[in-house]
Amino acid sequence: MVYQLIYYSRNTVDGSDREMLTNLREILAKSQHNNSRDGITGYLIFDKTWFIQILEGDRDAVTTTYQRIATDPRHSSASILNTRDVKDRLFPNWTMAGALRTPEMQEVYLEHGIGGAIDPTRLTSDQVVRLALDLHQFEQNKRLRHAS
Ligand code: FAD
């Protein structure tokens, strides 16, 4: 079994879109480094207001990582949406995938009934999982289109 933890938090970093992107890249680079060491995979949904993250792996490793993340000053008020044991990882090949919300992704958000600002306090963990999988697929398809 794999332990899965989903939380959301408030982004406390102000700045332009470019600064947001730099912030995301820094967080993802550090996450990928640490998570590959700790056997953790997952996905980070990110906009100017919120982070929503799925962490999956060994229970102790996920718990330790979440405790470290929760004290990071780049966000606040981290709230766990759900923890559960699942059979398989959702993102087995991704030590941490993630995407900043951009206008081109709007169609994916709309398919999930999110036309305006996302409000993670009103989302269920299953809705987060479905959104993350579709955002990830969208990004993968975009990469394939650019590569061909
Ligand atoms: P170092 O990188 O050496 O950092 C030492 C301390 O400085 C830490 O307390 C760190 O929080 C703080 N720090 C580092 N850079 C900055 C900065 N630019 N601004 C402010 N404080 C800073 N880490 C993971 O390992 N896995 C994850 O999946 C993961 N997801 C994250 C998701 C979000 C939304 C955020 C905000 C952070 C995430 N992090 C993740 C980063 C995590 O919070 C810690 O910063 C990181 O794990 C610390 O790594 P380290 O022990 O190598 O310490």
C-alpha cells in the first residue's frame, strides 16, 4: 500500500507571474531532489493564492516531508484535506510534478467546473486527484506536441 496525503495552503509569496514561476521552479527543484531521496512522488497545483499538493509514498517519509513543508514561510495555513492508503501511486514517475495555472490550462479547469478562482476549501480529495491527473495529462500532451 502507498500512503497518500493531500493538503492545501495559502501562497504567501507576492509578485509578478515571472516571480511566481521562479518560485514554483525553486520549490519543484528542491522537492524533486529531496523526494527522489525519500521515495516520494506527487503533484503540486499552484496559483497566486493557493497551493494544493498530493504527496504519496511510505507513511513515515510522507509525514516527515509534510511536517517540513508545513513550516515553510512561502505558504501558510496548511490544512490536510485527506490521508489514506491507496493501492498504487498516481504519479509513479514524478518525484514532484506541478503546474502554475496559466490561461491555456483554463479548458482543463473548466472541465472540472472551475471557471473562476479555485477554492480548495470546497474541493474533495477525489476532485483534487482528478484535476491533478488531467492537468498532468495536459502538460504531457503539450510536451509531446512541442517535441514533434
Ligand atoms: P534547505 O533547502 O537547505 O532549506 C533550509 C530552510 O530554509 C528550510 O526551512 C526552508 O523551508 C527554508 N527555505 C529554503 N528556501 C527558501 C526560500 N526561497 N524562501 C524561504 N525559505 C526558504 N520539499 C520537499 O522535500 N518535498 C516536497 O514535495 C515539497 N513540496 C513543497 C510544496 C510547497 C507548496 C512548498 C512551499 C515547499 C515545498 N517543499 C518541499 C520545500 C520544503 O518546504 C522545504 O523548503 C524543503 O524540503 C527543505 O529542504 P532542505 O531540508 O534541503 O533545506
